[in-house]
Amino acid sequence: MKIMVTGAYGQLGNALKRELDGDSTIEAIYTDADTLDLTDSVALSRFFEDNPVDMVINCAAYTAVDRAESDDLKAAAINTGAVGNLGQAAAKHGMKVIHISTDYVFSGENFRPYEENDEPYPQSIYGRTKLEGEGLLTSFSNNAMIIRTAWLYSEFGNNFVKTMLRLANERDEINVVCDQIGTPTYAGDLAHAIHQVIRHERWQPGIYHFTNEGVASWYDFTKAIFEITGKTTKVNPIRTAQYPTPAKRPSYSVLSKDKIKRNYGIEIPYWRDSLQRCIKELQKQ
């Protein structure tokens, strides 16, 4: 099978490279913004004519959530327009698509895990552009799988775990929001799940959710990071109102993983166990 991974320099792209390169049955092409402009539909179609593939895994996204509030055109170009271009190209060239989306498509006003068919109601430009990208993709291609995830971290790039560890070395105490509830997701686990989907005997397109198992606040997440690494920095729980940001975050965005577990037989690790694995990898660097 020949696969193209977009956004290959990001957290998930790097995790997928590590995951897929060990599979001799897969030939992967890795691209990023400097090698392929997904917002250019003509260039994209030409690329697939020159480099035919069976599947595209789209990890490319505009993920600067707060900056998107004032940079909505660029966010829309990458999170919506480029995804529509991929959908059109997939339909034209007969490709499957796995597209990565976000918990931010939901309002966060539920207090039970969100299921795939729950009504989305994004509260930010980022969430809105990601939801519109989902819609464009499925309008063009009936052979697409959308995976919504949340709170992604890894050994690669910039993320919450690395930021907290840096702050622990700079400060005696930090304030962290305690009233936003979700689930940390290790990019390595998501990459492994995608690999299982690719290798599964039955392809079942549609919308799916994937995070690690369990529930946490950002405060809980930070406390776990420090406990695992032995940091003594004091962590103060604060409310969202005490830490205003340009973009509104979902207050509750736990995602139900029942569908992906049922359809693809995927076993999902508990978030704290995965955090320990990630930190071990970080400590090797």
C-alpha cells in the first residue's frame, strides 16, 4: 500500500513516520507545507498524477487556536479549503482519506462523553474551520475517515507537556486551569491506532473519536507530569475566568471511543500510562 502523510513535521506526522516506517507492506511519502501546498488545488492534483497513492493521512492543520481568532483567513485556508481540496483530489484519483479533526468542534456544554453523531457547535474560529473542513471533505469524498482527537502531546515539537516541564525549571509555582475537562492524547497511541485502521481487513469510513482513556483537567494533567518527573514546582488550580484567552475552549470535551474500538478492535491505553511512556522517551533525548 502506498500512503501520503501530510503535515509530516508536526507531532502526529512524526509519530506516524516512526510507526509506519517499520511496516514493510507500506510505502509512505511524507510532505509538509514546504514541499506541497494543500491550498493550491491545481498543484495538489498534479502531485497525485505524478505520485499516485492509495491513501492520504492528513495531519496538516492550523493549530494556533488563539491566533486563529485574528488570523481567520489563514486558518480557514488550511483547516477548511485545503481539506476540501484533498476531498476533491481523493474523489478524482480514487484514494482513501484519513483526516484528523478536533474536540473543538463541540461546544463543551455536555457532561457525558461526546459521541460522533452529537451535534457540533464550535465556540472558536479554530473549531469552526475544522468543522467546515470535515463537511467539505465528506461532501466531495464518500471514502473518508475523520478522526477527532484532543489534547495531543508527544516527544516532538511544542506541546503542553514540554511547556510545563520548561516552566517547572523556571518557576517555583504555576497556575493551571482546573475547570476544563478532557483527555490527554499521546500522539504515539493515535499513530498506532491509525496503523491498525490501515491494516484492518475491513475499511469503514465515517467519523470516529480517538483519545487516550480516562478523564482529566489541565490541572490534573500538570500534576501528573510533575509527579512522574519528580518536579517540586507548586501547581495552583484556577478557573478559566482567571485565565482569559482570545479563543473560547470547550469546558468539557471528553470523547467517546466506543465506535473505533468496536469497528476496528482497537485497545486504548489509559492517559497516565501513556504519559509515563512519553516522558521516558523525552528523558532519553
